[in-house]
Amino acid sequence: MSAKPAGVRRWLTTVDNEDVGLLYLAFGFGCGVVGAGDALLLRTHLLTPGADVWPAATYDALFTTHGLTMLFLFATPVVFGLANCVLPALVGADDMAFPRVNAVAFWLLVPAAALIRSGLLADLAGVPGASPPATGWTLYAPMSVEAPNRAIDLLLLGLHLSGVSTIMSAINFIATVVAERRIAWADLDIFSWTMLTTGGLALFSFPVLGSALLMLLLDRNFGTTFFAVEGGGPILWQHLFWFFGHPEVYILVLPPMGLVSLVLPRFAGRRLFGRPFVVYSTLAIGVLAYGVWAHHMFTTGLDPRVRASFMAVTLAIAVPSAVKTFNWIATLWNGRVRLTAPMLFCVGAVGNFVLGGVTGVFLASIPVDRLLHGTYYVVGHFHFMLVGTSVFALFAGVYYWFPLLTGRRYNAALARLHFWLTAVGTVGAFGALILLGFRGLPRRMATYPPALAPLQQFATVWAYVLGLGQVVWVWNVARSLRRRPLVADANVWDLDDRLLTPEWARFDPPGADDSPREDDSPGEDEDDR
């Protein structure tokens, strides 16, 4: 195998799956920092009941860009980055099935991000007729059709590029698992099963989003009437958007579930309990995900018989999710648990998934949803699922594979501090949003009654704590990447041989420098073993 080019040329021309995976991770976490900044600005605005910090239009623009950035530019790229790094090794392949397609899929995200965030850049540059979109991340018609802001057109093009990138990656993941696999289906790990299912979900849901975005662009620029109010266009948009939108939730949740299923047993000292049922539950979620979209539309006047059918399927999809939860708990039961940083984030993900899942079951009930729909309760539930579950599991995967990806060790004390700040910040901030929802406070509002100020301020303070935890993580990664390489064999975590997974067999630290650095001090090289 020829040596890789050095410097910038390597990263601009690489088609190696591990390099592309690292690019995805760097891009995703970079966008995550930007999206988290939007969130903290939102929470700062909500410290006071009135629009005292900045205008209501700025608040609307912030929650629009926050949602789109975190969903399309942070969570999905980080999932795909981890999968690129380890999936081929897990299935016994040398690389992704289509390496060049893999690289192109990543590089499409760069202009997509620029277009999605272009409203802010245009506003700063003083471009007439362009400002940050303030339609909400769901882009509901007629607001998204009639708004004269030209940055919305750029946003739609950026989302379309992001969708094309995701479809290309989905095809690659499916082809890699199916065609490049060198192990039996019965031996395929849970993370690979979830990526296969996720690929299928993306393959059938993102084309619907792409079609809806093109229809919206035509309405805005060429006088078509796909989403005209007179013909029921706003309801049509909701059907198309949520047919994509709810499978997208599982695109973001299933791979983290696979990470928990892979990482948690390693530090419980035993195999995953009920492994076949975890696989079946993954496939069941992949199928049922397409039968729940209209539970987002219970308040839109749908026929009661249609609403009842969607309520039944929404309740049913809780069953395979519960199967996973009980299997994780059973795996921990009587296990030799080691509370390493990856394990802490796995346990945190399971706990938050219970909170997010239970609050979601209530929303599946039509009478309850009619009371809580459009309130902060939905925001709290959604963030327990995507932050408390998905992000926690992603951090578990990043910490678990950090030596594999970088050849270096991280600071264990800082990793544990990162976990605890993130855990208490998540429960404090989003738990307060659940309580605000019970008080009936509508979401997406720049102002609110003064009587609810204490709960809003409580949520904001804990959001700052959550943000501080991510600062600790960035500092830990930055200082760890400057340290001497980790010299270790494949069993860096001291696991039983029966718990080792194939990707560690390829562990090859990039050089070994045993000489300590001047900034090394005793204990800083300690890992989580």
C-alpha cells in the first residue's frame, strides 16, 4: 500500500475510510459547537420574560438555525464519522464499498453548511433582502413560502445538498454491510445492524425531503402552488416533512443505541443479554418508523380514525425500544461493571432514554397530545431523546475509540468531569422544560408570562452548566492530541478476549515516543482502565 500524502493534500484528496471518518467527526463537532452557541444565545434571551436581550426576530432566527444545524450538520455527520472509522473493520472489510462516493458525500456537506448558515453571513455582509431565516426548523408553509427573505432559498438548497450527501452515505453503508461483509449474519455486531437499518431509513426518507424542498423552491421562485393555502398546502407540507422527519429521529437514535449495545457490555464484563432480540427490535423500529409521522399532526383536524391508527402504531413502537432498555439493564445486572468514561456515558444514555421515552409515550395519546402539543413539554422530550440519549451515546463511542482513532490517551479525570457536568446540565435544563410544558407555556415564543421566569432562568443556568461540560471536553481533546502517542496493544481496555471486537485488531498507534513531554505530570497519563 502506498504511503498517504502529507499535510493538507492528504485530507483534501483522501478516500480512506478512517480519514473520511475523522473529517466527518471534526466537521460534525465543529458544527455542534456552532449549534450549541445558538442554543446558549436562545437561553440567554429567555432569562427575562420580555424581548429585552435582542429582538424577537433574532430569537426566531436562532431557534431556526439551531435546530437545522444540530440535526443536519452535527448529529448525522458524527454518526457517519464513527461508522466510517469502524464499520469496515467490524464487518471484516478493508474499506467502504465505494470509497470515492464516500469522500464526495462528505465534501458535499461543506457547501451545504455554508448555504444553511448563509443567512447570518449575508446579514453581516449587508446583503439586501437576505437575513437569517426565521421560519422555524420545520419550515412550515405558508410562512416558508411567503417570506421574502432570499436566504431561505439558499437554506433550501443547502438542505437539499445535505440530503444528497446522506443518501450517498446510506447506499455506501448498506453496500458495505451486505456486499463487503466477511462474517456471518449471526456474528454481525449490533452497531453494524443499526447502521444497516439506518441506511435503509435514510434511503427511503431523504428523497421525500428532497422532493418537498424542490417543490417549496418552485413555489417561492416560479409561481407554482404545491403548498398554496387554498388547496391545503400547509397540511401537505406537514405530511411530507414528517414522513421524513420521524424516520430522521430514528436515523439519529438507532446508531447511538447500537453504540450503547456495543460499548456497555465491554465494561459490564459480559456479553449483551438477549442479543437476537436487540437485533429484532432494531429491525422492528426501522419498519414501524414509517407508520408514526402523523402523531405530529393530531391537532390539525385529521379524521379521528386516521389519528387512532397513528396513535396505535406510535404506542407500538415503544415496545422494541423497551426491549432494548430491558436488555441493557439485564446486561448490567450482576456484571463486573467498570465506570470508565465510556461506561458512564452509556449508563447516562440509558437513564435519559427512559426519561425521554416515557415522556414520549404520553404524547402518543391523542387527548394528552392535544393538551401538550406545541408546548415546552415537547421540547423537553425531544432534547432528552437527542441530547440525553444520542449525544451521550456518541460521546461513549468517541471515548471508547479515542485511542484507536488518535493513538493517544485522554485525561480520565477531565472525561469524568465532562460526564457529570453534561449529565446534571441535561436533566436540569430539559427537566425544567418538561415542567414549563405542564404549565402550558407555548414553545417558539420570544416572550412569556413573568410568573414562569424562575423556571426559565433555572433551565438557562443548567444549560450553561451543560455548555461548560462541552468546554471541558474540547479542552481534554485538544490537550490529549498534543500528548505523546499511546503505546499499547489491541487490548487497550484490558477486556476479556471474548469481549474484544474486530476493529481493535487493526490498532496501530502512529509512532511511539516514550520520552515524556515537559508538560507531563504524574497521573495525567492514566486512562480509564
